[in-house]
Amino acid sequence: MYAMSIRQIVAEIHLQLAEKYPEREIESFVRILFKHYLNISPPELYLSHDGELPEEIAQQIFTAVDELRKYRPIQYITGKTEFYGLQIDVTPDVLIPRPETEELVDWIVREYERNAALSIVDIGAGSGCIAVALKSNFPNANVWAADISEGALSVARRNAENNNLKLNYLLADVLKEDMMGFEYGSLDVVVSNPPYVTPAEQRQMQPNVLDYEPHVALFTAGSDPFIFFKHIAAFSIKSLKNGGKIFFEINEAYPEEVTDILKQHYFSDISARKDINGKWRMVSARRFC
């Protein structure tokens, strides 16, 4: 590869990705790549550095562009993303955190005092983004990250350590284990972003999601699209304290069905919320004796 200036590299990135992505998304990729490989940010600064890049750095950038042309998510290329103001590592073992999940965390953060000594479990923790964000905002809380995947828990552990936070970790299958080792009435908060994409919805999914993100964390198990919600509701009605709350991220198509599941498990004070895009994405409920 011959030496290229930053302006030339930016132009080449746009050229190579023009048929794959909209212009606005390509601009986002440029910002992320230059921040990751050159630590140049904000974006207006990189065009003011019009010198030639070292060949090694240019090669890394264009290797990343080749991956983007295959629709590999930028977060898996850089291994990082931001979530609720925190730096989060991601690998193919875990889902990439979404903005609607930040909204779910924000709902919980606004429900409780910062110094509350809460007992919280995040079921299906994945990268640990929810658990880490909650521990960051509730420093006196005792927070568990629970997942069926050892690889996911390894990522969650790394994210807690990178943010100087202490979590508890639980390798468990909520579909098979009743109380997962928790005592009756011992938790203040149960939160979960469980698999909720139905097999029928696969046809509508983009290749950057379908071809790269872990299917075990995306798709519902078997023929019942609500199986995780049912099992987590059954776990929560036993493990939550009187007045404790459950928070779900949900499939936008099924707020009524998830609400009915919570009613069937004797939850009260059930509330569904839309995200910033007007989609039904969150449900909470309270356990009363």
C-alpha cells in the first residue's frame, strides 16, 4: 500500500462503503475508526491533520473497512462501544448493547435513590452492560450478572473490572433452574433483556445482526416466543421482596402479551413504556404479597 493522507483515506472509505451503507452511517464509521486507531476526536480534527498516515495504521483501517463491507458490526471490529456513559467491551459472545437498553437502565436509575443498598440481578447479562451501568449508578447495591454462557460472563467480568466496579457472577440457565440459588424474597430488582426475536422475524433482520450476533441471545427458544418471560416472571415472583420490581426489555410487537404474563404470575402495578422511537420496548411490575 502506498502512503496516503488522512483526506485520501477518508475519501477512500466513503468510496468503498458507498454501495453498502447510507452516507450518515459511513460518517459514523469514519469517526469511530479514527478514534479507535488514531485517537483523533472530535471528527472535525481529523481533516485538519492532513499528513500521511503510517502504513501500518492505514492497513488496519482498511482491514476494518473490508470487514464492514461484509456487514461485520463496527463494535465487533473495534471490540468496544459506549453504554450509558461507560466504555463497554464486546465480543461475538455477546449482543451489542442497544439504545433502548440504555432507556431501560435509565428507568431503573430514576426509580431509586443513588445510595440505595439494593439487591439486583440481571438475567441474561451478556456483556454485563446493564449490570455494570446499574452498579455504577448504585454503588451500594449488590449486583449479580447471570448468564448461561461462560463466554458472556467473561466479558461481563472484564467490563466490570475495566470500570473499577465489583459484580457477582452466576452461570445459570433460567429455563432449568428454579431459584438459581437466591433465597425467597431476597431481591429488590430483577432486570432482563431476554431473547425475544421470533424465528419468523429472522427474514426481516439485517445481515450485520443475523450473521454475527449470538443467536442464543437473540431468538426465543422452541415454539413459545414468551418462554423466557414466563420463566423469569416465575423466578421473580418468588425471589423479589415485597414491593420489589421486575423490569423487562420486550419485543415491540408484544406489550400486551408480556403484561398478561406478569398478571398471571400475580404481579401488580404493571406499566409498559415506549422508547424514544415510539416503540413498546419496556415493561415493569411490582411484587406485592
